[in-house]
Amino acid sequence: MGRIIIVSIYVDDLIYTGDDETLIKDFKAAMIREFDMTNLRLMYYFLEIEVTQHAREIFINQSQYANNILKRFGMIESNSTNISIAKGTKIDKDLQATVVNETSYKQIIENLMYLTTTRPNLMFVTGLIGRKSTGGYVFLFSTGAVAWYSKKQPIVTLSTIEAEFVATAMCTCQAIWIIRILKELGYDEGTYLSKKGIVSLVHCGTADQVVDIMSKPLKIDTFQKLRKMLGMYALTEIS
């Protein structure tokens, strides 16, 4: 297709990309003529998201944001762990505990929710402490996850099978939307649908159920394997 430019705007911050160098330069020159703007070159930080760009790869993380959360809520000295929640863990109401500040608790949840922008492996535990049931999907493209969802279903189902159908329908809607976006960007490998030739339902073994990391507590080896399948790396691996 060619000559595509994508522009994202948040208040007075703007980022852009495209597949045509001339188009990008013309856009940048037009914006500088029209507005008082500062060109910060390649993006390295945007809305608490840090960006590392290599020749053929782009990595995003929120390490500074995560540290700020720990400092804000007095946990910067807490011990680290290799897993967000141990398998078999259950959360019960402690009637003898000190009542927590409701506003502060909600702020913790909100901060963690934004952290899942680059840490989808935290979706389950964040939903758990936020008192949300966990079901959803993960879309993988090339070497990592490009879209994920973990949320309480909007309707009450009468059986596990019915719940699976609801989840499948939600996933299919997202798949069709992604296909349309890829076509707009000129990427079209031809996909398949059940009956109509767009979506194909295939069996996925337990060991390859990447979305399990967002829906249940896992053993540490399984957790780390699925986290890797999401395309997540330690900062030391990409620097």
C-alpha cells in the first residue's frame, strides 16, 4: 500500500511513525510551522513508558514507573519474587485485620492496571486483588503479544461451555478488528474464518495456553515459560 503515517496524540504530546521517510519529514515540517513544538528525535519515553529501539526491534517497559509505585506505597524495600502469586493461593476476608484506606487501595489497583500496559503477566493478580473474575485472551504476532484482555464477563453464564462460547465470541470480535487494521496497514496474508473463512478454531494444549497466565495461579516454571511466550524479556537481555 505504501505512504502511511500514524499519529498518536495525548494532550500536548505527539508521536508519529510511518513507512515513507519523505511523508514523515513533510508532516514534521508542517507541524513545526503551525505549532510551537520541540522535536525530541526517536521516542525513548512517553506516558510513563520507556522505549528502547534497536535496528530491527523495539522494546517497551515501565521500570521507572514500577519503582515509583513501590516508593509511593512504601514497598521499595520489600523483597522481590519470581512469581506474582503462588499456585493454590486463596484470598479470604480477614475480619481481625486493620481496616485499610479505601482510596489508597483503589489507587494501588489503578497504578497496577496501568503497569499491565507492558506487564500482561500481572493481569491475573491485579484482577484478583481488584475483586474481578479473570477470563480473556492473548493475541501473538511475530515474537510477542500485541493485544490482551482479562476481565469479568459482562453476562452470567449457566455452564462452563457457555462461558467458553462467550469468551470465544469476544476473542473473535477482536481478531476481526485486528485483521481489518492489518489490512489498512497493507499487511494481508489471508486468514480463515469458521464457515465464512476468517477465523479457524483449533485445539490448544494446556502447555501452550498462554492466556492461563492471566486467569489462574501457576507453578513458577509454567509462569516463567508462558511469560517468555508473551515476548517479555528482562532489561538485562535487551540492553
